[in-house]
Amino acid sequence: MYGRQTEYAIAVMSRLAEVYDGGETRLSAADVADSRGLQQPFVAKILSQLSQAGLVIGSRGPGGGSALARDPKTIKLYDVFKLFERVDSDDSCPFGGGRCGVGQPCPLHDNLVAVKKAMDHLLHKTTFEVFRIAPSKGRRRPGPPRTRKTRRKRQSYRAPRTTTPRR
């Protein structure tokens, strides 16, 4: 149905929608990557593409990060999908060598048309608001990202100090 870039972009946008508060809360690429189990460099690339499309705003430096450019109620899944996928209304036959409707339709024709119709409905009617966790449903709204785990202090590989004084 769609590729890995689209999947990652929807994951990134869904995380930004979860914390959307008018653009005050901003998440770094590392924060988004950690929360979704994605690789940080790929998330940074996706954020850049989403920013160029006007779906995300970002700022660099301390206190910087990314946020949705507008309310998640106004951003459809299709807005992300069309950035990374070829939008095609072609109903070509999966058996090749012609199109369904020319002669006898392929055995999968009706099922494929139903799947495409359902996918189009999902993409065009679903907004990123669905990813926000409404407090009215008895769930806690996700807050800013948790602090990252600090790594253990690296052990030194130097020779241990001797307790006897040098002469």
C-alpha cells in the first residue's frame, strides 16, 4: 500500500500530533525517534521533508525542535502520503498486458477496487487529530518526552595508579 518513508512520516507526524499544543512543545528528531523506535538520522530527514512541505515547523539550537505547522484537525493522512508516494488513479490489471475493463476483468478486480476505495477513504477522511489522546476518554495526554537515559560512565583503560610514591 505504501512504503517505509510514508510509514515513518506518519509515525513522526503522529508523535507531533500527540503533543500538539499550538506549537509550544517542540520535539527533537532524537525525541521522536526514541518514542517511535526509529533511527534518528532517518527521522531528521523525514522532518526536513515535512518542513519543506509546510506540515512541520522547526527551529535549531537549545529549546529548538519540531512541531506541527497547524492544528492536527486540518492535516490529513493524504497530505503526508502524497509527499512520499506516487499518486496514481491508474487501475491497471495485476496480470499485466492490459487493463481491467478491456474484455473480461481479472479475478481480483472487484477486491482490488474495494481495497483502493477503502484506502482512499482512509487517507482523505482521516486527520492527525486521531493520534491525540483526548483527556475526556479517561486517558492521560502524553506530555513532553522523557529524558533520555544517560549512558554509564566509560571505564578508563589507563593503568591503575600505584599507591607507592615515586622517587
